[in-house]
Amino acid sequence: MRVVGDSLDRASQEAFTRPIPKSAGAQMRYLVRRHKGSTRAVASLLGVSQRTVERYVKDQFKRPKTDLAGRMETEVKRRWQPLVRKRARDKAAKSTGLVIETRARFGFTAAPGTSDDGRMRRITQHLPPEFAGRLLAAQDAGASETELQQIAADGLGEVYFRDSGSRADGLQVEFTDIDYIDVAL
């Protein structure tokens, strides 16, 4: 289950300046255009026949089944306004950072005598551009969910728990049992 990766994708989609196409035919035509006119490529992408794709393109079919409609919407959102998405991600990575809101279990590895028992916490924290850049670059490079969680834990540990180096020196944060995570660019 991709929790952090999906949240980063949703944050990128909030930067869209125009809504995605609404009708099934318009969505299918958009996917065919993005695949250089190849209805065969779109058919294999969506798991339907090439003839089905052609019928949606010509508006012979108008209402897809629920699972196909969901797959079409997901694939259109994944490809919609790539330059707008890239600009928003670059801005977050270089100047504004991002905001993480999460409810998860945080545990600690610290000096003897301190409380390191993990507990559920709800945290809303702005991460500076250096952590945002690491997180977004790792996602672009195809990092696993575990790696993305570790980068988010490093960022939250530095900014929230260690207060950018002014307290809790050497504290290592464990970020587990994520109830939810929401990222805003």
C-alpha cells in the first residue's frame, strides 16, 4: 500500500489549473493523444480491447463500468498537465517546501533514561525545501514506500522533534502505523 507516494501524487494534482475531461469519450481521446494515436497501447494500459477504446473515442460507448471509469480517471490524472505539475513540484523543492499532516505512531531511539515508547500523534508540520526536494526527488526516482516514509520521518524528526537542531540532539524518529498522511505543496 502506497501511503506517502499516493499523498504526494494527490498534492501534485491539486496544482492543476484546468479540470480533467469529464466524459468517458473525452478521457479516452486524451489518453489516445498522449499515446501518439495508439489505441492498442491505451487498450493494454486499461485492460480492455482495442475495439472498446475505438468505440469510446467515437462516442459509440458513453458510460463505462465503474472499474473502467476509475482506471480511465486515474490514468488521465497521472498524465494531465505535466508542466503545471512539474512547476508546482519544483517550486516546493526549491523555495516553498511542503506541509505534511499525518496521524501515525512515532517512536524514538534516544539516550538512556528517555521515553522511547511509540504513541499515536497527529502532526501538521511545514517541511523546508531541502526535505521537500529529497522527498520529491526520491519519488521521481522510483523509491519504495519504505524509503519515502524514512525521508518523511527524517524531515519530521529534524523540524518537529529536534526543532532544527536546538533540542533532542541525536534523537532518531521511527514513523510507523500511518493512519493517514496528507501532503500539500
